Amino acid sequence: MGAWIAGEYGIDYQTRSGLIVLLHRLGMEHRKPTAISRKLNPGKQAVFIESYGDLLPQMLNDETVIFADAAHPSHSVRPVGCWAPRQQIVTVEQSNGRDRLNIHGAIDLQTRQTTIKDVLTVDAVSTIKLVMAIEATFPAKRLLHVFVDNARYHHAKLVQAWLARRILPA
């Protein structure tokens, strides 16, 4: 690679610091991208925030709000790019789905009490087991308001049927 020398500035762009100077002069900076949900709906979020705000002051001492979700820490690793020599192969090892960690959990934001299940597969059965664990975590609570996202396993027919047998009509 030949030397790139900025004539009037006398900067050698072959060095790391010289390259950084050049990139800054070109108006560039090193950044990591921010992930944005593809299904973001500001209107629905505003409605949820308002209804959640209305719920809290109406709750009795024997009620609590729980937020539940699942996480797959080694699932869907996405390479974001980097600088590397042209002949060097740059790789990121992907999960094959069988060796990833599956965490199904819930948190009470008021008390920070958590319920976490390490499960083989996040599905309707693990959702039911999580709800059972939440109930065991809060035995003195008459009513649990459990908020979940729209993942299919949270709203599966098996989960709905199980909940219908457990919830008494008002």
C-alpha cells in the first residue's frame, strides 16, 4: 500500500491515527447502530401508557402488575460490520438453535421482584409454567395483572384454555 500524504498538512494516512484524522476530516465517525423495532406503533404505545397509568392508582394492596417476556441471548446475532484486511475472512458464529439460552421471565417493577425460568424451548408450556411460578412468587396477591408482548407463545390456544380454567368470572 502506498503512502497517502496530505501535501499541505503533512499527515501520513498509513497509521491508525492518521486514518482516523482522515475519516474525521471527511465528516465520518465510528458509531454502533441502534436497533429499532420494525413493529413500533407510537399510537398503540401511547394508549398502553395511558391505560397503565390509569390502572396503577386503582389497584388495591392485594394486586400487583407483572411484565413478562422471553429472551434468547445467543439467538439472532447480527454482524454490524468492521474494517478488516480484504484477504481476511470475518465471521460471527451463529447459534444453531439447540445451544442457545432461553430465559422466560417476569418482573414486578414496583418491588423489582423477578421470576425467571431457564427453559429448553420458549413456548405455550413454558408460558404456563412461568405464570405458575409468578403465582408462587406472589402467594398473598389476589390479582396479578400480567402484561406480555404479542409473541405467539404468550397468546397460544393452550395458554388461553389454561387461563380460562384458572380465572373466575367477575
